[in-house]
Amino acid sequence: MRKHILCYGDSNTFGTDPVHGGRHPDDARWTGVLQKILGDGYQVIEEGCGGRTTVFEDELSYGRNGLKTLIPCIASHNPLDLIIVMLGTNDLKKRFGATPWDLGKAMEQLIDEILRFPFEPVYPKPQILVVSPVLVKEGISKSPYGCFTEEAVSLSRCFAAEYESVSKAKKCWFFDAAAAAEASDEDRLHMTAENHAKLGAGLAGKVLEILG
């Protein structure tokens, strides 16, 4: 029986292309790379949305609160063996005023929402893999994304420590995307196809460790 993996994320899961505009092809996105490496015994389900936050309500981008859309996504794709959550970059927008502590607590809320979901007795409880996002690069304030200031660069370096700590406390798995890939020089925020490939390969190893 195929193992089902839900990938819940933002524009770097959606696959925004910083070089050519639009969206990377299916097989070039990290989710597509992950699917190819894992093979037919797995089904990788992509749920990426540009602008999605962890828990913050964005008055300038409707429907981007990740906490509010998480449960409908889970319910739509059950049964699941693994839920991968890679969110947080959009929390760094200046208007949210988030601190490093806020970043960790926001991810904790998402994890708790998954843990509260009534999977059993109909479905088994899935494993949870928390992924801290790639780092925001210097110069972001001069990119097309003016909602970010240079403060986002230093704040993005806090993700790994905050998310790893929360993951350990909640007995979830953890992976640091910044250890495998990086944002582009073009827009300082989104990954090129080359870096999608690197992230997909890195996550494939982690998924096989979790699901075997």
C-alpha cells in the first residue's frame, strides 16, 4: 500500500520561480523531486500557497492564515503517513512584528492542531516533520517584496533553533532546509530549480528515515 505524504507550505512549496516568473514545473519543485526519488510506493501531496503564514492573519492577502486552512487540507487527504510542514518565511513580514519566540510558538500551534485532529480510530496518526525554511538573503528590502525589511534576514536565522526546540518538545521530526538549499540571488526569497532539487534530495533521505 502506498504511503501518503502531505507537504504543507508557502510559495517555496508552491514553487514560485524567481528567475523566469510564474511557477516551476511539477517535476522541478522539491515535492516533485521528492516523489521521483521515493518512487511509486509513495504519494507526495502538494499543498503550497504563496503568502501563507503559520498563524498570522494577513489583512493584505486574504486566506493566507495557515492555521485556519490546515485542518481542511488534512481532512481532504486522509489517510496520511506523514505531514511535512514548511512555513514561517511570511511571518517575517514587517507588519507582523514577530520575534524569534513568536516564530517558535506559532509553529507549536500548528503542531498542536495536527495532534488534536481525530485521526483515530478510522485512520492512523501520521508522523510530523517540521522543516525550518531557507534563509532570507540580504538585500530583500530592495527586492520586489517590499513587505520584508532587512530585519527578516537576521530573523530567518532563528528558525532552525526555534523549530528544532519545538519539534523535540512535541516529539516530532525536524529538518533544516537551509542546510540543504538556499534562496535565489534574484529575489532573495524563493528557490531556483537547482535548489528545489537539493531540498527534495535532502528531504527524501529524511522521509526514508521516518517511513522506511
